[in-house]
Amino acid sequence: MGVPGGPVRCRRAGLLRRGPGAARVRRAVPDGAGQLPGRSPVGRRGPAAGTPVTRRPNVVVVLLDDVGYGAAATFGGAIETPTLDAMCGEGLAYNRFHTTAICSPTRASLLTGRDAHAVGVGTVLNSANSHPGYEGVLRPESATIATVLRQNGYSTACIGKWHLSPPWESSQAGPFDRWPTGQGFDKFYGFLGGETHQYQPTLYEGTAPVEPSSDPGYHLTEDLVDQSIRWIRMQRSMTPDRPFFLYLAPGATHAPLHVPPEWSGRYRGRFAHGWDAERDRILERQIERGVVPDGTRMTPRPEEIPGWDDITDDERAVAERLMEVYAGFLEHTDVQVGRLVGELRRSGDFDDTLFFYIVGDNGSSAEGGLPGSVNYMGALQGITESPADTLAKLDEIGTADSYPQYPAGWAWAMTAPYQWVKQIASHLGGTRNPMAVTWPNGISGSGLRSQFSHVNDVAPTILEAAGLEPPGTVNGVPQEPMHGTSLCYSFDDPAAPERHTTQYFEVYGHRSIYHEGWMASAHHGGVPWGVALPGKGRPFEDDVWELYDLEEDFSQAVDLAAAEPERLARLQAVFEREAGRVGILPLRDARVSRTRMPNLAAGRKRFTYHPGAVGIPESNAPRMIGRSWTLEATLDVTGRPRGVIATMGGRAAGWSLFVGDTGRPVFIYRTFEIAVAELVPDLVLTAGRHILRVDFTADSDGLGRGGTLVLTVDGTEAAGDRLAATPPAVFSIDETFDIGLNTGSPVGDHPPAYPFEGGEIDRVDITLD
């Protein structure tokens, strides 16, 4: 698979064959030969063009989560990002880099070099269905870049968020083929789902659950960078001549917005002017810094989002605090990435490391809804807190006792100057993200790069930099050609004609097509919050297409559809061609077209679990929402018992049966911030066999209904309580169902793991009504 003679330095523009349309220069380069205004290149520059590289470069890909184009100060935002500043100053800043508009597809495209639908991950795994392109299952015909690099002598590690394992394959029952260690990574340390609690995360090492940390100063992003540094040091100690590939994907800045108060405190009072004014300030700074061209227009606020002056004082107070926490979270994350960069410099590896710093897997997230929330998992399902309740908890926002997300207005502000946000693949606010690239030994220039680029370009770029051809077969499976275009042609030539000239986008029916400098866009209706509750979709033929000349209209602000109907029709035809190529015709909206997928709990009403059954995804555990149920635990107590017996969910919402430090059994059920029931009988479990039973009798069938809880100990009713409401859809996205200990954030007021001791759990039986 390797190129004869070994790896070569990325070749200068003109030495590689151009694709169709490549002769057309996409955009005038700002003064300074592509250098970011006000920034000068620092550090060592690479060798002259054509100089052979004696070894393949190390590769690091850092992918942040839910960061809009205008959030980071480097790209005009108000949030300090010193590491991104340094990387762009020393290396390259891509201001027309694009993602897919949502997390799982972006990750699939990044790691395979193909279009997301073509590899089977056209939507977020939470919305996967059986339609072609949306199954949420990586296809063997599209091997990951980790697999290819490992088969060519690289050490490989995935640290952080994965979100590419189907839920029915995400328990300890396996199979583990689509976990990171089955997709080319020697090491995995991180979480499988779309999000996790930052202080008490649900983590795995390899394929085994990791017991939560009891350190009160723990934070996930810091842990992930620590793990990355340790892994690199191990490679240098044991295999110093072997190149490495590190994929670091923090959960930051995806909700929940968790950061120590000293970080959010830096932004106190800095967002009192509100989201409308902040967008204008961002655009001014973007033009000043040269990351958007002079004359770029601001796009209007969607009518679905209120203006800052249209909300109440209390709502503004909540929104301001949530934005302060988000800002601290992003700066904290960037500083942690800086620790990794510092380690590479200290070890002498930085100059020979091709480093991609991708600031967001999509635009910023509006999933906190219009008001934002202390506990956004409820807001995502249509359960919002009252402003008074939220105000009373302002000081909790960002702590372990919160599960917050900022308002949709701030998400929109953070994508300035573009339209819309995450999920909206029709517009640049959902798909355009900053990217910095450094490689001192392989890139001779620095500054701005404005060629159109896409997340599927990263894998081909890595292969060319390493002197490797995309393999025709991997593990005996013929491979789908990569759809991305290597960016090496742009490394040393800011004026090189762009080579990625056509790219489609589609998420939830929102769709667009980029083709030779133009973009056609069709918004498919609805809003990007409340996605956990599917509704009725509208016919695709009712969508209105828009047309933009992105060479003259950098921010996608001037709709030319009425003026150029023939051009629009041609671009619509290109979209149909591309959609047919990746197999997603007829189009379907994954928000409402949710066909059944495999499920380990499907069709069952009786379940028996034993100790060791931990880390079971909620989606494949007993479905205890919207119905009555009974839980019965049989224990053999030999000493002073304490610890978790059975639990599902976490701090956002869930239930837990445990024995407290006093030896008294406890059952707690939490429905976000709106309802909590706690059953604590006045008795202590003594030595011997005990049967604890919890009955939930729903008021009536239907999602969100309340009901009555009764705890019975050894056949005698010991405690009862009324539960006002239950979740409409889910307790959480990433928390799990566990027997004998807690693998994520605790529902109850007890330490994070809290394994059962002082006896043994014989069995836990669950019966669904």
C-alpha cells in the first residue's frame, strides 16, 4: 500500500493532477500571502519543496464538539482560545472548512475519508434507522484511516468521544467490531455515546467500563489530555522509531456545559449585551482579523429565535449565566489541547507531527431550546423549567449538580455571520467550522487558506502526507474509493485553485449542494431543538430552495434563486445526482422516519440480571418509561451493606436502588428538575437474605405520566411516594443501566461508583406491565 521509496513531503500545487473545475480560483487571498492579519509565523519552517522526509509523520487529529464558527476568539469570537491562536499563527487557518452539520456523520466522514451516508452513518446514531445510508453501522468497504495507518506501521489511539458504535453493540455482550479497538485503534479510552457528564463520565478503556473517579477535582477533558500524553510517552519509550496517530475527541463543548467556576468566572458580565449585539461584534472582529473578507454581510436572525430585547429580565439573567459557563468551557478545553501541544514540543515530536485542530464537529447547538436550561435533557424532550426555578439555581450552573445547555439564541450568535446552527445542513451555520493545520517539517508557509474543504478531506491528506495510497482492499474487503480530496496542494500555496469542487450535505431533510463556488440550499422545516420527540414531517416538495454565489457572498446572505432559476435547477440536479450516488433517494427525514433497529430488550417483559451486568445502554435496557413496572432485588447480606444494587440513568434523570452508608435501603427517582421521589424506610438491613421490591404504578398509559412508587422489604411495605411526572422519551443519552455499581453520574446522593459491599446481590428481576 505504501508509495515506493517511503513517505514524501506534501507536494506543491501544480504537481498533482487537477480535478474538474480546479482551474477556477475560488476566492481572492487577503493581503499578506494568506497570512492572518496581525499574526506572524513563529517556530521552525519546513524544508524546501521536494525534500524527502526520512520517516512518516506522526498525526494528531483534535476534534472539538458543538463549537460554532464565531465562538473562538481566533475566528472573531469573544472566547479566548490561546492554543488555536498559536496553531493558526504558526501554521494554516482554513476559513472554508466544512463538517456534515451533526456529530456521528462528521466523525464517520473524518475517519473514513468518505461521505457519511456512503459509509452508513448519515444521521446521528440516536436517530439511526433501517433506511440505506442511515443504519448507523460503519461499513467494512470503508476502512478507517486508523486501520490503514496501523497496517502501515503506525501506533494508533482514540481518546474521547466515539459515537460510532450501534447501541445494540455497545454493552459488555459485544460484539466489539465497531468499537474503536475494532476499527483500527490499538488503544481506546473514552465514551461511546453522544455526550457524557464531564465530572462523572461513563468511560471505557478498551472494551471494559472504567470506574468513575472519586477525585473532587476531576474533569473529563483534563483526564483525556492526560491519557493522550501518557500514551504518547509510552510510544516514545517503547517504540521510538514508530510513528503514531492520535485521534483526540473531547466531549467539550457538547452539553452538559461543565467547567470549574474559576473558568466561567472570567466571563462574568461579558455577555450582558445579548446575542444580537454579540453577532455584530463577532463580524467586526472577523473582518478585522481577516478570517472573513471585507464586506461580508451579517445574516438575519431566524424568526423562531427571539431578540435579546424581546425576552424578560429573568430570562436574560439565566441566558447570560449560561453563556458565561459555555465560554469558560471552551477556553478550558482549548487550554487543555495546549497541554498536548506542549508535550509534543517538549518531546521534540511537534515539528514532525501533522496536527489537525478542528474546532467543532458541526455548528453550535441550539438543543437547549429557547430559554436554555439547568437540565437540558428535559428541555430536549419538551419539559422546561420555570424561569424562577432556573434563577434559584444560577450558582449551580456548570457544577456536577447541573446538566446545562445555553439558549438557542446564543447558539445562533456563535455561528456568526452565518444562518442557522447544528443539524441545519442546508446553511453554513450548521456546516462551516474553523480548522488549523500545523506540520513544521512538511509545510513551508503559514496563514489563511480559503479553498473549499470538507471533513472527508482529512483522511486523504493524512495518506498523502505519509506517502501512502488509499488501499484497494483491507482485510480482504474491496474498498469504496475515498470521496475527499487531499489538502496537501494548499499547504504551500494560498492561491492554489481549490480541488474539492462539489459537496452535498443532508441531515434531517435539510440539504444543500456546493458546486464550483455556488450553493443551493433547502431548509426542511422545524427547529433544531426538541428532537427527542418526533413529529410530523412536511413533504419535501414543499421545501423552498435558495441559491447563493459563495464567491461574492461569503456568509450566504443574498438569495439569488429568483434571479437565476436556471442555475438553481442545475444545482438541484447536481444534488439529486449526489444523493443517488450515496443511495439516499427517495429522501427521508430521520426525525420522523424511525424504523425499528436491533434492540437487545425488544419484545421482552421479564428480565433477570446478575452482578457484572454493567454499562448497558439505556436504549437496550428494559423500557421502564411510559408504563408500570416492578423491580425485585434478592440480596444476601453478610456484613454492613452499602452501595448500588441497580440503577438506570444519571444526574439528568433516572432511578437508583441502593443501600446508604447507614445500612438503610433507598430508592430515588429523578425526572430532570421537575420531579423527584425518594423512598427511605426507617429500617436497617441485617445479616441474612432480603428481598427488596419497588413497584411503580403509572397513573395511565402514555409518555410523561406520573404515578405511585412503593418500596417493599421482605414482603412488608416500607415506604411510598408520589412521582409527579416521568420522562417523555429517555432518562439520558449516554448514561447506562448497571447492577452492583454505578458506571456514570449517580442519580442518588452517594459517591460516583459506590459498588455494593457487605454481602452479595443474587439477582435483580424486572417485570414490565
